Amino acid sequence: MKFVLFITLVIAAWQTEWIWIIGSAVGLGITLIPNMFHKDVNISLPWSLEFLIASVIGLNMIGVLFDAYYTIPWFGEITQLFTSIFVAFLSFAIIYILDKLWDGLKMNKYAMAFVVVVTTMAAGVVFEFIKYFNIFGKPSFTVEAVLVSLLETMIGGTIIALIGVSWIKRGKFDAITNEMGKDMDEKIIHRNQNRK
């Protein structure tokens, strides 16, 4: 992920795309904060989440900085689907970890799946506003294009919801989120409780 952000920063500087320069620099800064201050605050992300983050950043970088949205057929739709899958996976991981660690949230797997689809669709609406201002993504100038983007967002959320429910049934989701949940529990939740 750091490598993709660094490459994005270099290419954005070469193309003088200031929004991407600032975004890449901020992203790199956030990933380096734990190393600069306290290593014990570092939370390890599952490799699948790191891969999705790097894929979404890379696809959007290629789309905006190299005009792939306009030169490669279906590139915008593929990027939209990957972005939706990333948001859905992140939502599912956070909800699942909170369900396991926090007494204030108890949900069954089907309720989690429903919340993931709704959250992903809500994020899709926000993305449409961001795309309209040409920050990333291919802007949707017609109602039909907006509806297709939202449909892709729903499909991405539904795919992850179905996969997530299947993984929970087989115990596979524990293996993916265990390390991240353990880090959050030890380094954020318990640390804050001890300070009180």
C-alpha cells in the first residue's frame, strides 16, 4: 500500500495533479505515523484489506492521471466495483470486530450483511458527489449513469455480504480479522480504559 501511495505521489507530481499530490502525501503520512512515534500503536491490517486499498488507489490513479476512464472501455465500471467491494469489506470487518469485542453491539450474521449493503450504497451516493467534482472516478453526467454506478455499488456490497456470511459460517472471517481485532482491543480499547 505504501509503495502504491509513493508511486501515486510521484506520478501526480509529474502530472501536477494537486489534489492527488495532497491526498497521496496525507495517505503516506498516516501510514508512517506509528513508525515515527510509538510502534506499539501500529495496527496490522489483513493482507486482503491492504490489497484492496492498494487496488482501489492504483485503479483510481490510472483512471485520473492517465485518462484511462476515457480511453479504456469499462474501466470506470471496474474501478467502481472494486471501490464498492473495498468499502463493503471494510464495513463488514469493522462491524464483525465490534460485535466480537464490544458488549454494546450484538448482531447476527444476516443483520451484519444487511448493514454492509446499506453502508456500501450510502458510500456510493457520497462517491457520486466526489466524482461529480472530478476528484477521482469518471463523473456521471446523466441519470442513467448515476443509476448504473449505484447498481454496481449495490452489487459490490451484496457480493461481500454473501461472502462474509459464508466466511462467518465456516469460521474463515475470524482468521482474517483476528489480528486486526486483537490489535484494536489491546492498543486502543484497553489503553483508553486504563487511562480512565
